[in-house]
Amino acid sequence: MQALVKTGLDYICPGCFKLFSDPNACYSHCRKEGDEGDDIHKGLGLITKKDFPKFLRCYRVAIGFQIEERALPLGEGPGRRSYHECFSVEFVLNNCVAKREIIDAMRLAVIKI
Ligand SMILES: [Zn+2]
């Protein structure tokens, strides 16, 4: 876990556990997968306020449990929210995911980079 954080890849796609160096790369990834027909990724790539319910639904599926909205580290802004922190490796691993197989999947994702 510590080793992962030190790679400089601080953001993670909760849909497939790919790692990214910045949140925009993570969004592009989600939108690209979404365009190719993956509904969970599509939802994760939504950043407008009006799409928040869909984002939350997909985020819950991706991380594997019904996280409370208030437990998410959401930023505020006019017309949109910043979800950057919801994709930080630290948040996803420390607060959301405690499953062994997911940690293993992450290691595989790191090896592929
Ligand atoms: Zn992904």
C-alpha cells in the first residue's frame, strides 16, 4: 500500500483499479470506457451536479458497498462538484475497500503499467 502511493499514481479508477497520475486522466479513462459501452465507467465519468445520483449509483457498484453520500470527499463548485478525492488511491483503499481480491487486482494493475 505504501509502495503504491509512492509511485506518484495517486488516482485510481474504482471501476477497474487502473492507476493514474492525475484526476483528469482518470476521468478521460472513465469516459472512454463509457463510450465503449461500460455503464459503470460511464457513470463514474459524470461530473455535473445534476448527474450526481447516477455517479453515486455507479460509484457504489464500483467500490462494492452502499457508501453514504456524506462519507464522500466532495468538493463544491458552481454547476459541478469536484469528485477528485473520490478517486484518490488513499480514499478508495482506506475508506472504501477492504477486500483482499481487490488489493490483488490493484497489484496486477500496477504491474501492467
Ligand atoms: Zn476503469
